[in-house]
Amino acid sequence: MSDPVAAITEAEATGEIAAIFADIRAVYRVGAVNLIWRHLATIPGALPWAWRLVRPLYVDGTIGREAMAFKAGLNNPALPPVPDDVFAAAGLSPDDLRQIRGILTAYDRTNSMALIALTALMAWRDRGVQSSHNTTLSEAEETSELPLPALTPLESMRPHLAALVLRLNGFGTAREQPILASMYRHLSHWPAYLGLAWTALAPVEASGALHAAIAAASGQARIRAGAIAMEDDPPPIAIRDAIAQAIEPFTSDVLAKMVVICGMLRAITAQQEA
């Protein structure tokens, strides 16, 4: 499957959708559009409404600030960094690690912000609150642009690699058919790294510590997002439920899961001191 849920690819996008995708890349400063936005693009009117609602919160720094505070408060299971010679023994070069770290940094940035923004959007929809916000861009917010490699379709992978991606995607979720996280598809260019990731994450999954950390992260995201006020008219009734249905699997499962897992993988892949 090219995408785990219905989605418009960046290559397929035209007109207003293509313009919004370009704006999302510029605002996120990441060279790809997250799956949730591409999924919303399949619902007529959903992406323009949702992006119009949350975009000011990205631009003025509200989302970035709340995402940074959210991540600072996480208590992820501690994993020791993997020594560089272990990566080298697995066939991963310094350039491989540079690209892998770039992917993890990109997802660490975008997933935490998307979790806060979309959780706030759902809370706003449920409350029907319309208010104002007034914040400034955090000086600590990362602003460099992060490129990403091609997003490999699952069906294009060798069977054992596709199986590994699906095994990893099952970590941290109780859902029988969880949304396939794009991060694993980006990292599939380095199968040896995914093997090391499975080795690091499997014991934490088996112990229940991973699920506990994800549940705690989800609760913290709701607290952070609940304090964010938004301004806009409600979505059209015809698409309101469709928007909620589209967003729910991301806010309640895949985004919180991947924020925690990405943070743990960044820890084991940390740059070693010379």
C-alpha cells in the first residue's frame, strides 16, 4: 500500500490543495507533508478549514512553544545510546547516521506539533469555544529546514523488510489495524537500523513500559492542547463528523505513540562525543 489511509500524495495535489501542501512544508520547514494533512485533503473542504484554523498558531509560535514544553515533560523509558562502532558493525556509515538522525529530528518536530495542534482542534470542536490567542515565537524553536528521503511504499519493500516495518508499527498500540507510521517507511532505506530499533524497543514493549509512557504522553498532550484557544467559524455540518473521524486515529493513537518512540530512537541514535 502506498498510504495506510486514504491520502492525496504530494505529486497528485493540484490547485488549492497543492498550495496548502506547499504552505505546510514552508511552515513546518520539513521537506514532506505529514500523512494527517494528506488524509484530510481527501475530504472536500476539510484541509482548507483545518489548516486555516491551526496555521496562525504555528506561525505565532503557540504550537511550537507548547510542543517543546510537552516534550520536555515526557518521561520516556530510558535507553542508552548505541555506540558508533555498533552502527558501523551493522553496516551503517556516518552519512547513513546523518540521514537517519535527520529523519528522527524531522518527525520529532512535526509529530509533537501535529499532536498538540490536532488535539487542540478536537477540543475546540467539542467545546465550541471561539477566543483569541497572543503568544510570540519561541527563540528556542528549531527553524532549520529538514529534507527527507523518498517515502517507500510497503509493497515495494522486500517481504522480510515489510514484515519488520509492520512489527515495529505494532509497538505501542492496542489497535488491530493501526495506521502505518510514515517514519518507519522513511527509515526503511536502512534495514539494519530498523533491526537495531526493534532490538531496543521490543523489551520495553513487552514490559508494558512503552504503553504506559504513551498513555502519559497522550494525557499531557490533552492538557497542553486544552489551554489553546482558536478563532474561526465551526466547520460545515456536512464535514464536521468526517473531520473528527479522520483526526481521531491520529490524536488518540499514532501521533502520541510516535512522539514517544521517536524520542526513544533519538536517544539511542544520539551523536557520540568525539
